[in-house]
Amino acid sequence: MTQPSLDQLILKVDSKYTLVVAAAKRGRELMDGRPNLVESKSTKPVSIALEEIHAGRIGFERTKIGVK
């Protein structure tokens, strides 16, 4: 899977804004050297992060100060 659709991804989170924040944070972790949680053909960190969210490997927690 190279790109999960937005319709599929939005079912995994509570809003598209949460999706953006979660993917960006995970993308930065991947750039810092954290291992991939899914097999991916992509080399782009944000694409891999979106695939991880779609696979259910990445979650989020809503806090008063933002998404954690």
C-alpha cells in the first residue's frame, strides 16, 4: 500500500487535524531513526506514518494542551 485514502484514515482518528498532527509527529520520529512499524515501499517518513496509522499501529491521546 503506497497511500491509504483519506476516507480510510479518517476512520482511525477523530478529525483530519488530529491525523495531520499524529502523522507529522510520527514522521519526525522516523526521521530521528525510530524503526518502521509496518513494511512499506515508501521512503518518505510521513507516508510511512500514514500507513502505520492506517494499520492501527499508531494511536493518539487527546490532552488539554494538544495531541500526544
